[in-house]
Amino acid sequence: MALYWIYPSIFILYAVRPCLGLRNYPDNEVTLLDSVSALGDLGWEAYPAEGWEEISVMDERNTPMRTYQVCNVMEANQNNWLRTGLIPRHGAQRVYVEIKFTLRDCNSLPGVPGTCKETFNVYYHESNSETPPPLRHLRESQYLKIDTIAADESFTQTDVGDRVMKLNTEVRDIGGLTKRGIYLAFQDLGACIALVSVRVFYKRCPLAVLNLARFADTVTGGDSALVEVRGACLEDAEELEPPRMFCSADGGWLVPIGRCVCRPGFEEVDGHCQPCRSGFYKASAMDAYCVKCPPHSYSHQDKASECVCERGFYRAETDPRSMACTRPPSAPGTPISTANETAVTLEWSPPRDSGGRGDVTYSVHCAGARRKTELLPRTTYSFSVEALNGVSHLSPSPRTLATVNVTTSQTVSVVLKERRSKDSITLAWHGPDSSEGNVLEYEVTYYEKNQRDQNYTVLKTKANVMTVDGLKPGTTYVFRVRARTEGGHGNYGGEIELETSHEDMLAVGDPNQSTILAASVAGGIVLLVLLVACFVVSGRHCGYIKAKQDPEEEKMQFQHGRVNLPGSRTYIHPHTYEDPNQAVRDFAQEIDVSNIRIERVIGAGEFGEVCSGRLRLPSKREIHVAIKSLKAGYTEQQRRDFLSEASIMGQFDHPNIIRLEGVVTRCKPVMIITEYMENGSLDTFLKKHDGQFTVLQLLGMLRGIAAGMQYLSEMNYVHRDLAARNILVNSNLVSKVSDFGLSRVLEDDPDAAYTTRGGKIPIRWTAPEAIAYRKFTSASDVWSYGIVMWEVISYGERPYWEMSNQDVIKAIDEGYRLPAPMDCPVVMHQLMLDCWEKNRSERPKFGQIVSTLDRLIRSPSCLKPLANSAVWEDPPSPEAGVSTVEDWLESIKMSQYKDHFTTAGYVTLDSVLYVSASELGKLGVALAGHQKKILTSIQSLQAQQQGTHVQV
Ligand code: ACK
């Protein structure tokens, strides 16, 4: 019979009451069961009857509280079970069980036998049913053990007397739940326990509002995976970029991406969108704040996305909403005219009021013109000039015009005939139309061609024929004729060039011939006259016209979408070609398949096999090549993607970029031929030769990669997948950047993971801005370069080891950076850290990286100080105080080898103290980097044993 529990029950609970306090739980925990706040009978089942007993006590607020106790310490063979009712899990895949209990110290109970226990067991059983089989039929195998619970603090009777209570709190979690709920069961094997409270809860990320988006209450994932949650824009906000966040397993929100912005007419105030006040407006969601209405406009109501123009003022369709409302201009000044017989020039002053705009144009209307392009002589025309601007068409008010009447002067239409001799030329012409008035005389002007400035002669006659004498033989003269009437002089009828003959001849030839010649000359002059008659006002024809200035155009030379600036070579993206095959033809040489000899398969690429072989081009020596082929059954898209690598690679020419030899496209399989790199990809190469190179050799490889990347960045090419696996190494240890295909970003990269936005990105190598919003630049390539440095110095170690991608994202966001690998010079780690600057503009450029590495190679003494920290946070001697092999391996982050050690019989810490490198290899620690780490730690353990301390 329970001898001891009566007094503990009273004292335990009395003493414990204040400790329970008001039950306020963190808001990321959702309680599924809380024995303290349960009203009425808990309904838990206990078996056998003399085991667990329910005790009701009053808590500090005098509400009854249910507790269970058992204290059969005097009797052996106890097996007392207590089982809860079904606790529904409400969709949670992982639940937590928090148990508060007190436990009597066996030693404090006088006369208890050795069977007294100081632990109890907790089990669970998943079920869809609310009616479990009776507890007396319980079989242990149906229940899964959560843990054996021991007290951190047990108490003695004295404690109780002194009211110093030792309330223990233990929390355990159960994952991977799928059924409706769980039953918890507590098994007592002979201890003196009081279960003060049992709480079951799951974790959630509570409703959060960030970047104007609401993220719903989210149940955390079952394992450690993050749950991606799409946010919904708050009221009056709209998506700028889809808002997303990740709910972590411990109920915290991580990595916000995207955001909402307040829609037009609203502005952000204290994390919410508020309407613009009257008199203010916000035209675009992209604007941050509401601003005052521009001049001559108003908004009488809230939420204005634009302001309304005052009466008489307007806004043109293309006017920005921030521009003042404007009105049509006033009339221009009255025009002043200058006219000859076929042309009128009008001048006017600008309107006094431009309407508040700078885009005033003029419209000129000419009434009375017979044809649009021609004015008649001696005719009166009425011209009206109107000033217009960008809002004139919106105004209903009548337009204000400035008008003027102009009469053209008379014209002279001249037809010339000629007769020539050695020293004279005879001209004849038709006078103007008699309707234009009587001709008083004609004026003939001539001069020797090319001598105009020196001398010209004016002759007058009433007749319409004249012989000009005294001319030089074989000389060309220029003649013009005009008529004078009562109205004054008309215009010259145009110029005619005639040459005197070289010798005397009877020049009056066949009269018909003479007429033909004259007619053709006359034709030329009429044409000239007509050309003059084309009426021009400000260079425009008559009618309604608008004079406007052509905008200055900046012209650049584009080639397939790329600007080619003189002196710089720019990479041309194959997508800018309408025909991708043309890109291949432009950048890759077609190789006749008969020139290729395939030797062996060396690997598998995304599109097919990679082989090594020989290429012999006519009149060249045979070279060793790598041959990538496109496997049969490809689609046209796959063929294009495959060949895109050749169109890209073919544009590069640099010793640290893999060289394209050519392509085979005319027969199948389609192939890409590149130079052969004897040592294959850098990551495998380094793993194979772990620890075998000097720092200078590693630096040399890194320098090559940086030089190749400098070249690519100068060509404006962004690689996006720079990683040691995409660097190839030749027999001279020259490293070259490879992998340029379009689809490879990053379908064929096993390290690429899908991001929240659907793209595939090699998270561990990629800069945060490229992961978050795909900002891929040469600066993000620099970040990746920093990771490559780390891979090289650590001989192919996986960046961030076994951390999950999401943990990497989180850690980087929180400012963590990879520590220096083993034996890494401080300067190299510093260069890595520079490449991993959060702000991409603060990262070094590839050119600077090359210079830095050159400097280090020239002064190797700078490489002497080693960073020498092999663990994440660089704690001193991580193995200090460990007592088991398991803890030790965990302390140096090598717990993946736990089973290797156990299987090989290393079960105590003492036994590992003398393990050698070769034994490590035998027991399965293959990576030399890991061997080194473990051996160094063993040295540290030995030092601890001897009382000295060695820092790892
Ligand atoms: O690590 P690896 O030996 O180097 O295995 C991969 C495999 O083909 C699939 O990509 C190797 N490889 C690719 N291009 C070349 C090349 N130009 N020279 C030598 N090996 C190459 C790569």
C-alpha cells in the first residue's frame, strides 16, 4: 500500500502551487492538452487500482487541479500504468510533451527496499480511435517509448518540511505523427512520483505581418524542414513581388522574400496602408508616400490616386500625375508677312500665356490657296496662325487665332531660246501672262561662269529677244531674265548656262532643232520656277501644320541585342539570335566527324556521354580532346540548349577558360569538342590528392580561376554556377573555368536546389541576393569564387558540411561565414570573407582578387600566419570534458563516424587515444581532411590526459 504518498501529495502541491503560476505559454506553442487547466475529471485511466491515484488540489487561484501520484516504494514488482485519453494532434506532425513532476529521493525514505526507483517511463501510442482497449490488456509492445524520465532534482522529507520544493520539468518531442491523435502512458516501476502537470503542445509560427503582408498561423514541419508560406497582402496593399517566408521547425519565421506595397491612393503608416488625405494623392503603388496635389488641381476626397484639374485646366494623357494642370496658350502675336510672287514668309511672336507648358506648337491655315503646294502670283491669301499645346485639344473653348492677309507679287515665267556664235549668244523668252499686267521692259543679267563676284552685266530691252555680243569664244556664261511691270520687278525666271562656240560658224541652224533645244531648256526653268512656287512657311506647306522639333536621338550600334562599344568585347547571349543555329555557326567551327577519333568514355553530362579522344584537323597536329555528345532522342530544344554551350564557349579565348575546338552538327550524334583536361574536375582532383599540394600550388590554381573569371566578367558574362566541380584541371595543374550551357543553370548540377521562386540554384555556392531575388552579377560570381577558395584550401570539403540548404540560408542571413579550413593562411581566409560581404558592392572585383593573389604568390611569407580553426565557432578545445566516444565525435562535429568507431570496437574514450591515421582509414574515415581533424583532436585528448592543454 502506498505508505508515503499521502504527505507528499499535500506538501508537494502546496509548495508547488506558486511555481506553476499563471499558465502563459509562448505564442508559438499551441496546447493540445494541459492537465492543469483541464476542467473536471481528466478521465485518465490507471491500472492496477492500487497504482496511480488522481488527487485534486486547489491551485493558487483556488481552482481545482488534477494531479496523479504513485508511491508504492515499499513493494517490489511494481508496474503501474497511467494513460491519458486520446489527445488529438490537430494537424501537427510533431508534438512536444512537457511533464512537471516531483520525485522522492529513495535514500530519504527510511527503510525502503532496494527496489525503490527514481525514474519513470513515458510511452505513446498513435491512434484514430477514442476508445482504446482497457488498460489491463495493455501490452507494452503496442506503445512506443518516448523516454525514461529521471529527476534533475529529487527531494527529501526535510525539503518538504522546509517547503523547498524541487519541481522537475522535462520536455520530449514525438515526430512523424499521422493518425488522429496520441495516447500518452506513464509507467511507474516503483518510484514515489507526483505528476503535477502534463502539457502536450505543438509549435507553430504565429500569424506575422511583415512588409505589408500577412503570414498565416502555420504549423511547423514534421522533421527539421522549413515550411514555405506565401503571405497575403494587407488591405489596400498589392504585391510588388510575391511575399514569402519560411516557418522553421522551432516556430520562428525565417528568410522573408518579396513584399507588398500600398496601392495608389494609400501610403504606409506603421506597417499598414492608410488613405491619402484630401489635398494629397499617390499615383503609383511604387511611390512611398502621398504628396500634395500639384498646382491647379485638387482632391476633395481621401484615397486619391490622382488630383482633378481645376476648371479651365487640363492634364494631357502623357502628362505625369505629378505635373501641374495646364491650359491652352493664348493667341500668338499678329503675323508680319514678306511675300514675293510665289512664296510668303510669316513671322509672329509667341503667345503671352503659354498655358504653363513648354510644348507650344503653331498651326497655320491658308485660305484661298488653289492647291496646297502652290501660291499664285498677285493673289491675296488669308493666313491664320494658332498657338497650340498638349492640352489644346481638351479645351472646349473657341480657339484664338492671329490672322493676316497677304498678296503675292507678280511672276515672270520665262522661256529661253538661243543661238550661239564665237562671241555672241542670242536669247529669246516668253513674257508673263498678260493678265498679270503690261511688261514695261525685260532685264537680262549675265556673267561669266565662276566669275560672278567679279563682274556681271545688266542689259534691258522692251522686246523679248536679245543678242548679247562681245563674249569670249569657248566660254560659259550664266543668263537670267526678269520682267518689270507697273507692279515692279518680278522674279528672275531661273538661270541658264550657255557656252560660246570655239570657232565661227553659221549658228542659225535648222529652226526646228533650235526649238527643241529651247524647249528643253525652258522645261528646266519651269521646273525651277515650280520648285520656287512650293509654298513654305517655316519650312512647311500650306494648310494646318504643326512645327515641332525632332527629338535628338542617341544612336548606338546594336548587334543582336548587345551594345558594342568600341574597344570592348562583349559576350553575346545566344538567345539574342533569332536563329540559335546562326549563333553556333558564328562562334563555333564545324568539324568533320572523320577528323575525330573517340577513345573512351570519361563521364556523363546532362545531355549524354563525355568521352576523350583525338582531333586531327587538316594541316594541324593531332590533339587530345574531350567530346560531349548529345544522346539520341533529343528534342529540338535540347539540341539548342546543348549547342548553346558551344556558342558561349566559342566566344571566349583565355588560358583559364576551357577552349572550344569545334562542333559536329551536320551528322549525328551532335558533338561539342573541347580541349582535354587530364586531371578532370577540380573537386574530385583535390579529394584524390588531399593534403598533397603546397599552399603556393593551391594558390596558383586559384589565381588561374580568378584570372578566367576576370576575363568573363570583363566580357559581361555571369557564370552563375562557379564551383570546384565546374573547374577542370590539366596535366600542368592549370585550372580552367568550364560549364557554360544555358540549361545547365542548373539542371545538371546535383548541388542545385529549387528555390522558392522555382529556379534551381546551387545554394551553398550562391550569393544571398542571387538566392533571394535572382540578382546574378559578377559580384555574385565573386561570392561563389570565395566558396571555391574554401573548397580548394580544404581539399574538396563540402561547403557547410551536412547542413541543410535552408540552414545554410538562415546561417548566412544571420551573418555566419565558413571558418578557415585547416592550415589556411589568415590572408586567404580574409579574402574569402571579403568575397562573402553581404553588400555586393563591397566585395572585391575579380581583377583585384587576381592582384591580391599575385601579391601573395610573390611574397609567400604573408601566407605563414595560419587561421587554423577547423570548427564553426572556434571554441577552445571542443573535446574538453567529454567522456564518451559519441560525445567526443560530436564535439568535433565528426559524429557521422560514430558507427564506424563502434563497429571497429572503439567504445571507450581511452581506446581511441592511440588510433593512427592508417587505422582511421581502415575503419572508414576516408577523407584526409577528416583524418587530420580527428588525429589532431586525439592529440588534444592525450594532452588533456597528461594535464596539458592543446588548442585545436
Ligand atoms: O570529374 P571528371 O573526371 O571531369 O568527370 C567529369 C565528366 O567529364 C562529366 O562532366 C569530365 N570532363 C568534362 N569535360 C572535360 C574535359 N574537357 N577534359 C577532361 N574531362 C572532362 C569531368
